[in-house]
Amino acid sequence: MNIKELDKQYIANTYRRFDLQIVSGKGALCCDENGKEYIDMTSGIGVNSFGYCDDVWQKAIEEQARTLSHTSNLYYTEPCAKLAHMLCEKTGMKKVFFSNSGAEANECAVKVARKYAAEHKGAEYYNIITLNKSFHGRTLTTLAATGQDNFHQLFTPLTEGFLYVDAEDIEGLKKLAAENKVAGVMLEVVQGEGGVNALSEGYLKAVQKLCDENDLVLIIDEVQTGIGRTGYFYSYMRYGLHPDVVSSAKGLAGGLPMGATLMSEKVESVLGFGDHGSTFGGNPVCAAAALSVISRIDSNFLSQVEKKGAYIKEELEKTGAEVSGLGMMLGIKTDKPVSEIISECMEKGVLCLSAKEKLRLLPPLSIEWDTLKKAVEIIKNVIAA
């Protein structure tokens, strides 16, 4: 059997894969088994921050793998400690818990919010308000946090204690907070899976004010928006917000599985010995990879992300398309079915994603300008055809 046949026979049928086997990649380019080259405008759904097999990233992994590949969290390791320090230095947060994925980072965030509320208000204050069209993960608890019914239907009963309100409806949010015993509010600055919808500055600041006035834990899910994706290290920084908890994953380790939950001074001491844990969390190789990524995301790099995102938006709007999102996390709505656009782009050597009815672009943050322009030109022609 070939690889595709092996996959279909032995891997759980949870993914509707494209008829494409990627066998190698470098930077923003990858090749299939027949040697055809593609410009990857997906970066593994926002994971490959510096593209495929980045030299600096690869070297960091190789050196760490030769030194110390894994040990339990019963012992100290240098990459884990240095990464936590670097994340706190870049954000002003005080403590970090490391895990393996965005869903796990969000699970930790929920636990922090509930324990904080239980200690300060009472155990009955466990509800978390999230937004309709949000996406926070696929575990039973993060599915419950996700404000999309289609994700809930087959897996009830889900974890209780989540309330939903429309994005931008600040009065609805205030009403929920007033009428229920609430621990916190959880949101994405740009709703990725929900359609690449960027929340407004006014709304976000109103949510911040509500949380501050009512001692609610503000959780910002930066799983997809974080690590420079929107032109800021974390997207909340664009608006001067000060969340209590931030969840991070995807681009954090540039292609290796790593999640992180960052905690502010308000909640830094909530988790005590035995309250949480992760066998692989803070793995030295993953931490070394993450250090190689975030050490390079400085103001100059972020300005290039902003410029590249603005270029994509400006060019695609010339086709009459509506473009949403921030930085290099963009959604494109056209009259043409998104499945057709993705298929035609793939045929012409460009890989794209979807989010609801929109085309979604998450290019490697380091994509070269010439490569980006070539990809955008192909996408423009496909949309206009």
C-alpha cells in the first residue's frame, strides 16, 4: 500500500484530507511526492512561524536533542526556565504553565479562573462567559467553552459552567455577568475558526473594564493569534489590554507541540503543588525550539508582519473581496465558493485554508516578499476567474 492507502486504513477517519502528500519543505515552500512545489500560505494552521525546517530552529532542536531530550517536571531544566523567563519578560506576566497544545493551555486557564473565583468569592462562582463563534479546543471542557453548537452536538453532556453571548454585545455580556455567578470571561481578539473576525478596540476595552470592576478573570486565548501572528507579540497588546490569563500554542515552538498558560500577578499564586501537571509540558526540546522562535520576534520583525499583512489585504481587496483579520491572520470573503478557490489555488501551487465561508491565510511570518507576491497574485487570479 502507498502512504495514502496506509493512512486511510490505519488512521482514525477524523480528517478530510486534501489529495496531497507533502514530503519535504523549506521556508514557505513544500513539495509533494511527485516533486511539485507549493507556496504554503497555511503554515500548518499558524504553527510554522518561520516556515518549514528553519535553520535556526533546526539547530536549536538538534543541539538540545543531543544534550537532554526529556525528563520529568520533578527536576529543573534550563530551556524550560529560560523560556518562561523570556515569555514573562515580553509580556509582563508573572508565571507560566507549560503543556502540549492550545486546548490544554485553555483547560489550565479555566482551572485558574475557577480556583481564583472559588477562593475569593465562593465555589459557586464557576461560570465562564465565552463568545458565540469562538473556538477554544476539542477536549470536552474546551468544546464546552467553544461558542459553536455544531461542535457540541455529538459529545454531550459537556462540562457545565459556560455561558455564551454574541461578540460586540457588551450589554448582553454585562447582563450575563450580573445574573450569574461568574468566574471569568474568555475570548479571542480575532476569532479564527469562527471566521477570522477581529473584535473592535472599543468592545475589548469595555470587556476589560467590566472584568476589572467585577473582579472577573479575563482570559485571552492567543493560541492562533499569538507569537507575532497579528503584528504584535500577542494580539491583546495592540489595544493595551491587561489580561489575567493568556493561553498560547501553535506558533510558540514553530512546529513542535507546545502550549503555555501565562498568569498575571493577580492569579500567579492560584495554582499550588499538585493542582495541575503535564508529563510532556516544558519538554526541553520543545522549549529550545520555542526559544529559537520567540527570541527573533522583535519590533523590526513585527513591523514586517504588519507590512506583509497590509499588502495581502490591499491586493486582495482589489478583486472586490472583503478581507478581515489582523496582521498575517486574514479571512477573505468572496462570491466564489471557498472550496473552489482552495482547489484551484492548490492546482496552481498555492496552499490555503478556510474558516466558515471565508478563505483563510496564515502564511509563515518569515515568508520572503517575492514568494508572498507570487502567492498573492495566484490567489487574486483564482478569485477573479
